[in-house]
Amino acid sequence: MKPLRKSTLVRLCHEMAAHPWRDQELDELVHPKLGIITSLQHLLNELEVLRGTDLGDLPPATSLRPERSGE
């Protein structure tokens, strides 16, 4: 996967139906400075790893709720 560039996001915003994005917002997606969220590039990298994972190699999902006695 190529590194995310602001010009790519600008083209996506122009070519697809999207609400308007300010330059500062797009800059923050590419090179975050606020430290509140991870960069969009980091998320895309994680999604690429998931996309390449053979789901047949993973164990079945389990309940997210802790077991309670008496249930």
C-alpha cells in the first residue's frame, strides 16, 4: 500500500459525495498533531493486515460478557 497523501484525500472528496473538509482537517488525517486519534495511515495499515489474514486460521469468537455464577 502506498503512503496516504493529502492530495489523495482531496481527490476523493471531490470525486465522491462527501461533506466539505477544511485543509486543516485533511492535514490532521495525514499527519496528526493533536494526539487524540491515531493517524488515518495507521488505521489503513491495520486494515491491510486484517485484509491479508486468513479468517480460517483464527479461533471462533467467544462471548464478550464475563460469565456470572448462577446463569
